[in-house]
Amino acid sequence: MTKLYKYAQHFVKLELMKARLGVFQNESANNGVEFIVKTSTGAYHELYLQTINLEKDRSVKIIKQELGEPKDTLWVALVLFMKEMESVLYLIPSKTLTKPDDYIFIDNDQSERFKHLSN
């Protein structure tokens, strides 16, 4: 786990706590989901953490097998890092990825043989 990823974990926790949401580290075997979030209404949501350092990268890959099946309660927590700027958190509904717009969200399906590389 990189230093940047650890910082992103901490950053997401703080941002969600500022929004008065309950934040729990996911201890289950689901390796893609980093956090479980409880809303004020008692609903639970899962967060898949993804980071991007805009000093080095211009895109991120979300591996479909790691994310799991998109659903209403699954979100991608995208944390953007850029030199001399505050970090930014975007919460993206996982269902957005089911119908990519080929502008911001691009589907990269692979054949059955290379399914593990789909993103």
C-alpha cells in the first residue's frame, strides 16, 4: 500500500466524518470495498477507493472484478491529488459505470480469456 493511498484513506474518512456520516473500515473479504458508510437515515453504502496523482497520471483504471457488481449502494470514492492544491474527493455512483459515456467513463471489456483485465 503506497503512502499516497494511505493518505487518501485518511482523507476520505475525515471528509465523510465532516459530513456527519458513520465511517467504518471494511474488514470483510470483499477486497475492492475500502469503507462502509452509514447515513443519518441508517442506510449503509460501500466505498471503493481510487486515487489519482494528476502530477503523473491522467486516468485511472477501475478493475471490474475488484469493484464488483454495480449497485445503488456502491460508490467509487475518487481522490485527486495535485501539487500545491488541496486534495479533492468525488463520490461516483457505481451504476454510472454500467453505461459509460465514452468521454469521462470508458468501458474496456476484454474477451473471456482476458476478462481479468477488463476495466
